[in-house]
Amino acid sequence: MSVYRFGLLAVLLFLLGVFSCSKTIKIIQKENLTKRFRIDPNTTNGLIYGKIIHNRLFGNKFMIKFKNLKTNLAYYYSIQSYGETDTSKNLFFELPPGEWNIDQIILESGTIYDPTEIRGQEVKEFIVYRSDITYVGTWQMSTKTFKVLNEKDKQDFYMRLNYKNVMTANALTILP
């Protein structure tokens, strides 16, 4: 077996192990949202929305590992870019309530970035509340910086166009 194939096999086994021990974030797909969709006040999860700008410095495919700071529960969110100019992704998914942070960025190659390397030692966390919708900002991420911008008006416009019945005007704003 060549060194390349062995390395590729090792990366695949590592990622399989990561995914088998953790949960994957349930992504709310636009086609699943009908005109009657409403946030269920009895749900145990909260919804977050925002945007990530990554400028392809992490490649076309990577994962973000979110970690609950109190329970250590981990969820993974997969980012995949298509085309040559696609460097941003709109985020809209649910998480259980709690205090969360971005724990790791895992590249397709298996390389793992510790976000403290790109955001400094400060902890960038956000809070998810049960059955609420929270705006978490526009995250500009590169291998050297992590900035959070408040572009709620722009993101609310996107949400109105794509998720007509998800009211974001009164969403909580909790920037990491």
C-alpha cells in the first residue's frame, strides 16, 4: 500500500471515529420549510442563524465543531463550497440550549485547527435559548483571524427572502 493511500485511509478512519462519537447538527433545509412553518414554542432546541465567510483558506470542504461549554456535547456542521467564487455560507440550524463555542475547524485533509489560534485566547461563545431564534453574526474566518460582524439587517433580508415565515426581526442578537 502506498504512503498516499495509507495516509488517506488514516484520515478517513479518523473522521469516521470523530463522527461516530458525536452528533451531527440537523440542518434545516429550505425545501423543508413551508409557508406554514413556525418555530414551535414547545421545542427543546433553539435556532441560530448568521453567515460564515471563509475565503477558501480552509478549502472547499471543512467542518466546524461546536461544543457545549457546560456539558461538552459536540455537534458538527459541514461547510461545502461550490464554484470558484463561493466563499460564504449562510447558517441556519438548531442546537440544544446552552453556552456554545467553536471548538475546532476540521479540514478535509484531516488537519485540525484550534480556533484559539485564530481568535486569540478569548473565548468566542454564544448562547442558545430553548425555542428562540438567535442571530450569531457574520463570522469572517481565516487561518490568522476570526472577526465577528453585526450584519443583522443584511442577514434578516436574506432570511425574509428564503425563509418567509421565520420571523427574525425580534431575534436575539448574541455575537460570539
